[in-house]
Amino acid sequence: MTAHDTPDAAAAARLGAANPVWNAMMRTTCIPTLINGGHAPNAQPQKVTVNVNCRILPGHSIAETQGEIASALANPAITIKTIGEPSPTSPAPPLTPAILDPIKAAAAKLWPGVPVVPTLSTGATDGRFTNAAGIPTYGVTGMFTDPDGNGVHGLNERLRVRSLYEGRDFLFELIKLYAVQE
């Protein structure tokens, strides 16, 4: 299946329900990150402002996502607007053998038998700017995470020490392999 194929809704629902990290990779997700309102603890607020952070899947627009939020709220009195300038968007660069083969070789050296599975990152990187400028950009970590996503951006964000050291060794091997390519 490619990103352009029709997704299997039942499979996506099962995967999303089972793992919040996979859920965030398979669909646009929005979450309220800041809520501000009210003037007293014993009075109904006259105005509430909510910042909603959305991670929009490639191929979907800000306007489409805003429309879905407006539809879910079903209240025309609520104003929805974009804050700041949107980041540039572009299609993902191709995973050519020149990119993927060294990754597979370095992984096989450190973790024999463990498959390399390309994924879409749920976080933002400078790659959004370089890809949009026509510079193919990829992210590779070599760090294993826990099924809960290691508490990313939470108060309990963490990474196992072993994973940090193995990731360092993996990236060292990978850079050596890229350096000898013509």
C-alpha cells in the first residue's frame, strides 16, 4: 500500500486503538494544548480561548482540518483561526536504495534479523523546510522506544540509556556507509 491508496478503515481503527503512536501516524490528530477562560472560580466564563495543535497528515490541508473541527463543534458562534504562518508542505522524498540500503546494512550489523520499517514521523523537523525547498531530507534515529512513545512531550519524557548508546553506534556506522558512496 502506498500513501495514495485507499486506506483500510478497519485496519487503521484497530492499529489506532491499540497504540497512540501508530494512531498519530495514520491520521490527522488535534489536541487542545492551552485553555484560557473565565474571570472567577464561581462564575461561568464569558469567553474561552483554546489553542488546538493539529498534526496534519500529508495530503490534507489546514482548511480541511479547520472545516472538520467546525463541523464537530457545530456552533457557528465559535471562531476558528490559524495562528502564525503555516509551515511549508511537500511530498515525502523517495526512499531510494542509495538512502535505504546503508540503513539496512547498519541495522543488520547492530541488530541482526530486525527489519527496517520506514515510518512517518509524528514530530516536526527542519526537513519540512528543506524538503519544500527541493532538498530531499530524511530522519533516522536508530533508537528504540517503548510502546507508549516514551512519554514524548510529557512530564515523564524519557529514553532508555541503552537505546541512546545503541542509537549513537548505529548513526556512526550509517555515516561511515554514506561516506563511502559515490
